[in-house]
Amino acid sequence: MQQTRSGLSITRIVHYRSRWFQDAMRIYQAEFSADSRLSVTTIRALLAAGQYQLFVTQEQGTVLGFALIWISRRPAFVHLDYIGVRHEQKGRGIGTWLYRWLTSHLHELSPRASLLTLEVENELIPFYRRSDTRILEGVAYLFPGPFGPLPMHLMVHDREQRQVLERMVVQGVIRGLYRGLHQRAAGDPLLRSLLIGVPRIVRLV
């Protein structure tokens, strides 16, 4: 899967000891704090298992940005776990182009998925809203970080362009993230409290 734009291209990385993989991981470690990122060893293991996928944006052989996505099979959705651009390349629209490429190729990434989900801090909400991505209104969400839970917003890009989602759909996403991605137990108290708090109908705002 590859796409080009004015000398830039997007490529999925399948060799996890390649130079492009190493370059992507350097950007990842520079852009994300230790309490919000996984180890490179863990990322390699997730990629090898097949549910994690790594895409890079490169120009003339130089990696400028990356995206790490997680594919949930049941329920079916795609989660953007990390996206980042090399610091000196910010302002060129590379991150926006990469993100919009992901949303426009959602069906190819996971044929049964209609949602691309994100765990987002306040300052990044405007960036994603510019690309037709919405907050799940009234859904309190805590990212289960290694040093304790962090308040974040759950956002979604919906391929079906719905205005609302039913409680069961949102609960499925939260359960999928906690159980599948974050490896929390089914009876985890934090997970249970989040599921109980989901409104019957959730507006996308």
C-alpha cells in the first residue's frame, strides 16, 4: 500500500529491523514522553503479531513521519495509536496528509471497520477536527498509562458519517481498547467504571 504526493510517499513497513523502521522509532521516541509510549521491543512484538501496523511518510529516502495503528477484529475498528512528524518538518502538512490517508483507506486497512478511533489530549482536538473527526460527547475516558490513568478524549472518524452512536457501539470500542490493546483484565475496575458511564446515545461533536 503506497501513495505519493509532490515527492512524498506513504509506505507500510514490514521489516522491523530496517533503516526506515529505526528512523520511525527515533521520531516516535522524540515526540512522545516516556509515560505515554511503548518500548520499541513491545512495538516489534505487536507488529509481528499482525494487529499492529506501521506506516511511514518519506521523501527521497528520508523518513519524515510515521503512524502506528492497531486493528481490532472484534468489534471491528481501527485505532490510531501514535502519529508523529520529524520536528524540523512540522508545518508542511505532512501529519495532516498522513492522517487523511489513513481515514480514506479505512476500508482497506480493515474491511469490516467503519470507525477510526483515537485517544486524544486537549491540545490536539482542533488538528483532528479539521479532518472530520469528532469527540464522543459525554464519554469520560481515561488512558491507562504505565504511571496511572490519564484523562483523554475519545475521538472517532466515522466512515458512515453518523451523527450519533449507540451505547453498545461505544462500550465495544472502550472494551476493545482496554482488553485488546492495553491488555487489561475483563474485571478491571477502571474499565468497568468507564463502561457504566457511557450514555445511552452518544453524540459526535
